[in-house]
Amino acid sequence: MSKDSGPPTNEGSADEALAPREAHDAHTLVSAEVARRLPPLYSQEGKGEEAIAQVKFFTPWTSWTWYASEYDPEERIFFGVVVGHEWELGNFSLDELEGIRGPGGLRIERDLYWTPRPLRECR
């Protein structure tokens, strides 16, 4: 005799619903919350490597990573650290990050689980 286990359940539905939202959030490089958190460009001048990296961007297909400590929303320019072939302090452009495409159309992503820390710790 078979026992009826009831209607099918959607045990994974919460996780499945979360995945598209997280993907969208990861591809929204500067959300309103991130823009509020990032200090204005040049506001931490003189702090150098002690400035706090508020946000991390990365390429999912290489080891390149960008850590932003300041941002100018009008110019769409960050200051922070770029870790690629070398570790380098400097400015980088949101427009350029948004325009980069990797294999299969992959894009730069924002690390949704990043914890702010000094630039010197971003390697």
C-alpha cells in the first residue's frame, strides 16, 4: 500500500528566487547603498593605503580585482586599488568596468559579501 505524501513542495524555491536577485545585485556595480557608503573623491587624500576600501569588484574569469575607497558619481570615477598583474593605487572608471565583457558575456561583479577594510589589506 502506498502512502500519499501530499502535494509536491517547492523546498528550493526560496534559494532559486534568491539567485536571480543576487545576480542582478552583483551586476549593479554602484547601487544607491554603495553610492552612499563611498566617500567623495579626494576626501581621504593623505591616508594612502590606510583609506578604507568600501566596495570590491572582480572578474569571475580572471584574478583581476578593483577595491574602491572613494567615488565621484558625476564623473563616475573611483579611487582605490587595482590588483591585476601588479598592485596599484589609482583611479578607475565605472564606465570602463561596466563595459568589460569576458567569455560568454561574463561581466565584472560586485562582491556582495565584502567587508570594508584598509586598502593595504586588499591583495
